[in-house]
Amino acid sequence: MEDTDRQILTLLAADGRMSYTDLGKATGLSTSAVHQRVKRLESRGLIKGYGATVDHEQIGLPLTAFISIRPIDPSQPDDSPDRLSGINEIESCWSVAGDESYILKVRVATPTDLEDLLARIRAAANVATRTTIVLSTPYENRPVTGA
């Protein structure tokens, strides 16, 4: 990948709403050249999408937790992500190495909601869980500054 493309990715990771004009000024390219490069980066799958950073506390979901899951029966199919895909409180699901099979990032309003969510996850996927509650988030989703 060219240095200019890396620079564009870094700039967009920091501000996904940056205009083609501003990207051009920052990279020394014309607006149309930046537009073509961004479209090429999107089509190659290097840019997967654009999103907003949401203040979860203000929308009523102040409690974040990480739930590690592992199958109760190790011989069962590895289909937990499919079984859990309809549970909206699950923000992310990562397949991991170690004692657990997956780590889920969840957001809920209250500890009682978390307790209910844990019961639903256990029932839906037939898994054991281990939960870590987030106390504070000094930073999250930091942009990559150099690939």
C-alpha cells in the first residue's frame, strides 16, 4: 500500500466525515484524486464503513461489560455467534484463543438488565459465562496512526 493511501486511512480513521477537499489539502492531492483513492480503498475492503461515536450513557446504556463464553458441551457445534446474533445488547463478538471461545462486548442500562442478558445468552447458546464489568473507559476506538 502506498504512503498516500496510508495517510488517507489514518486521516479518515480519526475523522470519518473529513471532506475530500480537506483530505486533498492534507495529502497534497486534488479533490478528484482523493475521491478516486477513497473509492478504491472502499472497493478493496480497506475501508469497511463509516460510523458515529455514540455516547452510550446519554442514550440510556451506561453499563458496559465483557462476557467470555465457552460451550458447556465441548462437542457441540461452534455456532454461538449465530445463536446470539439476534440479541441486540451484544455490540461485538470476538473469537478468541484461550479457555473461552468468544468474548462479547455488551451494553445495558442496569445490573438487573445485565443479569437478564446473561440468562438469555446462556440459554440461547448453551454456554458458560464469565463477566467483567467496565468501571470507566479512558479511551475507546482509537484510530490507527500508522499501519
